[in-house]
Amino acid sequence: MICILCNKLSFRLGVPSLLLFILLGMVFGSDGLFRIPFENYAFAEKLCTAALIYIMFYGGFGTRWKQARPVAAPALLLSSLGVFLTAALTGVFCHWGIGMEWQESFLIGAVISSTDAASMFSILRSKKLALKENTDSLLELESGSNDPFSYMLTVMLLTMMAGEGDPATFARMLALQLILGGLAGWACAKVGIACLNRFDFATEGFDSIFVVGLALLAYALCSGLGGNGYLCVYLAGILMGNAPIRNKRSLVHFFDGVTGLMQIVIFFLLGLLAFPSQLPSVIIPALSIMVFLTLVARPVAVSLLLKPFAGSWRQTVLVGAAGLRGASSIVFAIMVTVSPAYTRYDVFHVVFCLVLLSISLQGTLLPWIARKLDMIDSGADVLKTFNDYKDDPAIEMIQLDIRPGHMWIGQPVQALNLPPDFLLAMIRRGQDNLIPQGKTVIEQGDQVIAIAPALTAAMPLVLTEILIEEGHPWQNRRIKELNLPPSLLIMMILRGKTMRVPDGSTRIEADDMLIVHQPREAFKK
């Protein structure tokens, strides 16, 4: 609850909410004010792995391929070769600049080599950063797809440090992870799309629960077979998110909330596990790695890989500056802590410091850097890059029941005084479905299906339910007989299982449920 309130506070302060989640965890942690004893890294690793599954899935599910396709090649190059280059350069610096052993140096490079999708999505959305040259889509696709490669590097280095495997083993592991991850992700996406489109879930919201279970199952099956579970769920997410499935918009919003919850879990746990008293001993190496990663490793990797695509130097600089580290680096650092591999440095607290610096500095400065580079596209909408954006004309379907005494009875369609942009699409007459023509006559008992433009902007509607119990002063009275204030409108009456739109002659009965609208301004008077 406090984390959710901090999210609102962070928006007002202009500080990334993830930073506040970490600080809150530190306040409650073993070394903080409330001193909650929590040092179970093994449990934290399992919980954070589960949380990262849904962050990875949403990284794909929320990406709009239509917008991302033009930058798919550079984005995927950055998320694969870019990860290896960043890890290698950082590893070399850790060895020569800080004095770490070679294997430990490359291990830290692997852990922090991927950028954070959830942080990137959050900044682009909250700051409404529509960037020129499709840079926003490039950053989203890269940050969403690079975690699997960082994970593979981390696993291979941990295996090597444990004294297991040889080059042939690592080559087979790499091939198996990529091939099985890709095939399993494709298969799970196909199953999910078929189920969502063919099955009617008995209870509203069960489609969201189904997708939650599918993402977890996809990861478990792929990992059990030796594949890359994170690659599997990301690929399943991007295929499902860009397929024509029912309720996609609500599913995207649901997983947006789930991802927010998973971020809270990971970053709060990070704060709980951290010991602020141990930070002074790692602040120098962490700060050194952060500076090198931000000013050298990431920009060099980005400039080398984006050069063939003839992007502007402004885009290259911005992409280089946008390498936020976050949830995945934390999860991989916890993996290192619980592994049998020996490390001389406290990898967890080094990564903790680095993530803290990355979120606080890069996350806060990214909008400013984009403005200074003149990379903000004021005429574009960044929300177009997400799957919950709707660029199709929004329409609503309306059902009109032609009851006895209705003014349309006996009237041909062409004689009806319909408002502009209001179309009669179909007439249900008994068992027949008629396409109305100008000469079609409306009859009593017809069900008329009409279409009209949907509400596209937020309106100050305040809807209230009023139950008419026995003895209510409105019972058995017509609406026109009520002394209602001008600001109040009875919009709908629910009577048993039927719904009707009332007029002045409608009589209110006991057990009616009235849906009443009163503008917000009326409450302020």
C-alpha cells in the first residue's frame, strides 16, 4: 500500500518510482528503521524469478509490432550483440580498472548487461516521451528483448566458475537455449491465441487468469527442457500481443498492473536484502562501473551496432544514454549470490548500488537529455507504440427495443429523424436478421441495432445507483412528477433482468435500481 502511494508521490516529484520502492525496502530492512529480519536469498531468488517472468511477458505483450517493425533489426542487434559487447567491455574494465579476477569481472558485466524494459516503459508513458526517428520503439523493443541474452551469459559464466563444462558444452547450451526458447514461445503463443478466441470464459476476467497461467507454464516447460524460459515468455508475449485476440486492450491494462506489482516486489525485496551499512565498502567500485558503463561501454556498443543503419548522431547519443539497469540485473545478482560460484566481491551490493545510481540519475535525466538533443517529437503520440493504443475510429453498438407506443412504429427508416453519425445496422425481427434499407418499416417488437461514435475523451460523469425500496418517496411515481434538480438525470432503470432507458412518463416501481448521473460541478456547489 505504501509503495502504491509512493508511486503517486514519485510522479509529482519527477523521481522514478522504482527508486522510492528500493528506499522503502531499505527503511523496513534488517539494517533500517523497522529492522525486519530478512536475509533469505534463496526464497528471494525464486520470488523474483517468478516476478521477472511477467515483466518479460509484458515486455513483449505490450509492444506494438506495427510501430516496432521499422526498427526491429537495430533493436534486436542491440539486444543480442549489444549485450555481449557491453558485458565484454565492462568485464575488461572490471579486471584492469578495479582489479577483479577475469571470471568475476565478466560475471558482473553479464549481470548488468541488459536494460530494464519496465523502467523504460514507465518513463516513456509517464513523461509522454514520443521520440523522433522511431527511437521510442527502438528502446522499447531492445529493453524488452535483451534480458534472455543477459540471462544466458550469466548462467554460462556461473557454470564456468563452478568448474563445469567446456567450450563444446557452452556452444550446445547456447544453441539449445535459443532454439527451444524460440520454438516453445511460438507454440505457447499459438495455443494461447486459439484458446482466447475459441473459448468463452464463464466468468469475466478469467481470460486474464488464463494468460497468467499460460506465461508461467511456458517458462516452466521451456526451462525444464533446457531452453531459455525468459526468451520463451517474451516471444509468446509479443506474438499474442500482436495477434487478433478478444479483450486485448483489457489484457494489456491488466498486465500493466501486474508488471507494476512485480516491480514493487522485486525492488522492495532488493531494499529488504540490502545492508546500507555495507554500501560504503562497495560504493567506489559500483560508481566506477556505473560511470564506465554509462559513458563508455554502452555508447561504444550502441555506436558500433547502429552505424550500419545510418541513424543520426542524436539518436545514437540518446540510445546510448538510455541504458537503464533495473529488475533483471537484480534477479541475476541474487542468482549469483545463491550459486556455489565463489566471488571475492559482494556482487549483490555492487549491483544494488549500480541499479540505484542508474535509476536515480539516468531515469531522471533521460527526458532532459532527449529535450537537449531535440529528439522529442511533439506531433507524435508515444502511446501508439503500445498495444493498448487504439487508432481505429471508436464506435459503440446500441440496442433499441421497439416497445408498444414507440414513435418509430410504422415509420420507414428514411423518415426517421436520426442524428448525424448514427446508423441503423440491423433489425432483429423474430428469428430474422434484417439489413435495414431506406424503405424498411419499423414494427413493434423489433430489436434495432444501431452504431454511433464512442466516447473518446474523459468526461466528468458521476454515476450513482439508487435502489427503490418499499416506502421510497419515488415509488409508483412517474419521473416527470418528481421534483428533480436540473443537474440530475435518471439515465437507466434496471428492473429485474431487464434494462430500460426511461422518459418522463416512465413509472418507478419498488426494487428498481436507478442509474443516476449528476455532473461533478453539482457536488462542488
